[in-house]
Amino acid sequence: MDRSQGRPSGRGERMMKSDRSNAWRSMLFIVCSLFLVTGMALGDPCDDDPCYDWDCPDFDECACGWADPCDPMCGGDPCDPACGGDPCDPSCGGDPCDPACGWGDPCDCGWEDPCNCPGWECLDWCPGSDPCSENCVTDPCADPNGDCYNVCDCTYCQDPDCPDYDECYCYGGPLECNPLCPDYHPYCNPECSEYDPCNPAADCFDPCDPACGGDPCDPECGGGDPCDCGWGDPCECWGDPCDPECGGDPYCDPACGGDPCSPKCGGDPCIVGGECWDPCDTSCPDYDPCLCDPPSCAPPVNDECEDYIGLFDGLTTFDTTNATTGAPQGDFDQCTNFGNINVYNDIWYKYTPECSGTLTLSTCDEAPFDTRIALYDAPPCDYDGQVLACNDDGDGCSNYTSFLQYEVAGGTPYIVRLGGFGSGDAGVGRIWVECVTPPNDCLEELPDCPSDINGDGTTDVLDLLGVLDGWGQTGPPRPAGDCAPGDTGDCVVDVLDLLEVISAWGSCNCSDPCNPDCDNYDPCHPDCGGDPCDCGFGDPCECGWGDPCDCGSGDPCDPACGGGDPCDCGWEDPCNCPGWECLEWCEGSDPCSENCVGDPCADENSPCYDVCECTWCQDPDCPDYDECYCYGGPLECNPLCPDYHPYCNPECSEYDPCNPDADCYDECDCGGGDPCECGWGDPCECGWGDPCECWGDCP
């Protein structure tokens, strides 16, 4: 409905001018101002006329004539002829068969005989009709209970009396499997129970098929595949493509496990940016161990004085390669230093001896660089620790390695500093640590001639001077010059020892068998360490005067040593010796027996390898070859075997337990048995149901 009808034109014209150009805006303002003043003077026009505008609150489209009077919303009737309606329309309650509406269609209104109307052919009472035609019944076979259902037309294979019954077609399955059909050829169709492509009568029989006993390598069969038949190129057929004889390269081809970057293949890991470049190859001149193995370049954990670690008796391996030079410096000023008072590339240890005695710290012959060792009474990190002893080069030690000894007190901790002479002295080495308590020999008896201080067999002025040299010394260990009193002395060099020398002045009456100056000297005495062979009591074999045959150096086959075993020495015919049965030239031997060859089939190149004994199924000419067994698979699946019964074995391609010829055929399982006999029929129909539930009238 057009809401603009009946709207005052003056107001509409003024509203349309709102979008005019700026030239008209001033005039519009004046007109609007006049309208406002006039409106205020006249009041609201909707109060006098609710149809004045559709915005009026009491505006009604139907009452104001703006709506279609035929609209049901305004009370109109679309079936009213004035509104274009048809009172005879069934939707308006009309009856097209009413005479007022033109009587309608005679067939639709029932005035005409149905047999004269459309659809008469489907009415069974009309002459010439056919209610079961396709025009009347789309599928007469859809409903077995329908009047148009015909058993022979719909299921003619169920009744042999039907005119279209065909015992070939109605047998079921492929026609070539049905012996009742002229097309019966079951041997080539796997669906047929008699399927046998190797039957010579089969259309598909191929005498060259190996499954049928044929030989594809037979020239009459086309010669076969050269590889399968054995005359092909070994490299193309079954050879290893990586075998050098087949053109392979097992050393440089990655596909064969080779390494194209190996030197043998011309690879160079040292060419920067090359395909084989390996910055971490140790053979390259630019190898940087710190880049490739950062932990290996880290300083030792005991690099600084305050980070010392424990040091214990025995050999300890150290590595100062990455050690730094720490404080304090200048500690070698009180030791032999060759003009250098510092220790470079040093590491730190703490050692607590378990004994009171002589401590040995030694890298002698145990390091490839010039070492230095210093011993402190406390950590010198804050310069409180004092150097107790130090050593640069030990006497007789190679590579200027060190040897230090110091008297220590058991249980007292000491700090050990180990480093190098110069800034370039560092590396891997070992340090020997040992604490030895001196023996208390002051309790032992004095020698037979204690006054002979220098051991020359005579007590004289030299011994007197020896006492004076050791005057005042004490032990243990026993000081040189202690020779009195008694048998043990007193471990002190004093006046008693001087008097002993004076009183024993002259030659000594010694009885030490190991002392060449004594009358009873015997170099072969067990206590003197003499050579047993020189002294005559050594082992004859070790000393060289024993019988070679007894000492094992002689030939047991030498007649002088008894001649030995004739078989071992070669004097007897080998065929008369143990093991003769394995010698092929000995009469009656069997070199291929289990005693001689554990498994004759293990090595195909062995003279004892027999194809028929080891792999008799590979050669039909072998006496034990059995075409049934050698065919492979279960025997009941093999048509070449007398036990051929494939229908019951799921591994057989002809597996069909519902084949009536199968030993395992069960009529009930295959859906062909009597439901009542098979146990799955209706209890009431089969007669074993409850009479009350099935057909009885039970209270």
C-alpha cells in the first residue's frame, strides 16, 4: 500500500527541499520558521483529523482508506466476486458439481459410468480392463499376497512346473559351474568347485605354467625369464649392485654404505665450504678443539687457589693444558729457580697425610713438560699461607720434571701447587704422592762388629772420626756412629760410642756370611742373594744343564727322547691312525660323515654339499623329489597330492565349506537345511513350543 496517498502536498514539498543546494538553504530556513510559528498558532492537526498523517497516533489504514478493502485484515473476503473471488472454488466452500457452478466433470462428479472414464482399464469389472498391467500395478511381484502376484512370473525358478523354468539357469551360480548347462566349463572359473586350471581339458590350461608342472624355461614355452632360468647376467638378475664386479662402489657410494668424503674416495674435510668440509676433523690444520669440544677447553676445576681439590696417596693424573696462571706469584724466590720465581698454568690440591714422616711429591719422568711443585702450610690465596718447600727440577728426572720431599705431621692439612716453569709449560701428566714413616731401627740389635762404623772390617781412626761426625745426633732412625751400649745401643751418638770404638780398636772378628771381609763369607748363602745357577742349586731346566727332553725344549719325536707317538711323529700310515675315516684316500673312509663335517649342507661350495640331500625340492631329478610335497603349502590344497581336499582349509584358494562335496559341509550352517532340524526354526511351527503360547487356549 502506498502510504503517500492522501498526504498534504505542501508538507511533502517542503521535506523534499532539504537536500537542495546552499542557495536554497536560507529560503528553507525562513519557510520552516514560518511553518513553526503557524503550527504553534493552529495546534496539532492529528487532534482534528486522525487520518491527517500515518504518523498520527490514532491513524488506521483500513478506516482512513489507505488499505485494500478486500484485505482480510480490513474485513474483506477474497472469495467475494467483487474482490475477484470464485464462490465455486472448493477453497471458498464451493462445489464444482453444483448446477450453479456448471455441473462439473461427469466422471469426477459420478454422473458418468466409471468404465467410460480415465483409469477404466484398472477396474476389473470393466470389459477389456487389465488391473495387473504395469499402468495399474508398478511391480506385481512386490507383494506375494497381491491379486496380481504370479509365482511363475515372479519366481519361476522355485517351481519346476512353471513354463519358463530352466534347470540350467535355475541351478544357481555361474553357468559354467552348472553341469546341467551346455556352457559347463568349470575348470577355469575359481567360483566353481571343480576349478582346476591345470586340467588338460580346461580351456585355460597352460602346459608352461609351473603350477601345472610346466617349465617356463623350456624353449617351447618361450624360454622364460633369463634370471629365473639361470642364464641371465648375475649382476642384472641377483647380484649385489654394490659389488665392484657389478660396477658398484661400496667404499664411496652412499647408497652402498660408502663414504664419499673418505680420503680413499678423494674427499677432503679440510677444504672450507667443500662438500666434505668438517671443521672438527682433527687432521685439519685449522682444527679448533675449543670450537668442536668446548668442555675440553674449560679450565680445570682446581684452577684457582680457593678451588683446591683433594690429593691422595698414589698416582694422580692431572691436566694443566687449559689452566691459567693464578696468584700468588714470586713464591719460588726461596728455591732453586733459574732466575724465574713464578709458577705458570698452576692447579691446586689439598693433602692431609695419614702418617708422620717423609712426604714425597713427584712428577719425575711422569710429565712431558717442565714442572714445578710447591708445598704450603695453608692456602696462599690471601697471602697468609707460607711456602714450606718447593722444587723445579728433580735430580735425574727427564723433561725437567720435579721431585720434592718434606717431613710432615700426620693429620695436618697441606696445600700443593703444581704448575710449569714458563707460560708454555702445560699438559697432561701424573703426580706420585707418598707418605713414609721412617723405621724405628733403634730397637734392632747392632751388627757383630758395631765399632766398625764404616764397615771395612777394622776399628780404626776412620771409625773414630765417624763417631765424631755424628756427635750428638739422635734417632730413630739410628744415627751413624751409634754403637753402644749393649747389643742395641741407645740411638744417641755420645761418649759411650767413643769409648766403644777405643776399646775395640783393631780388626773385627766378623761372622756375617754376606760380608766379603768376614772369614765365613759365602756368596751362595740364601741370605746373600747369590745366583742359584752359579751356586749349583738352581733348577736344571732354568739353568740350562737339564735334559732337553725333560725340560720341554727337545723334540718328542727324537729317538733320544723316546721316539714319541708314531702317528703324531709321522712314522705311521695315516690310514692306521685316529681320524683315518675323514681322509678321502683311506679305504672305507667317509670324509662327508657327521664326524668329519658337522653340517655338509652349510657350505654350498663344499665337496660334501649334495643338492639332492640338502635341497632336494629344487631339482625334480632328485630321487626324493615329491611333486606333491615340493609343490609347497598344505597338502590338501595341492591338486598334485592324493590328500587334495581344499574346501575345508581356509588357506586353500578353493576354500568353500558350503560346497556339497566338502567333507566339512553342514547343511544347517550353509542355509540349506530344515530350520526345525537345524534348531533355528520357529518353536511353534516346529512343534517344540509351549502349547499355551503357540496354539492352546490356556486360562
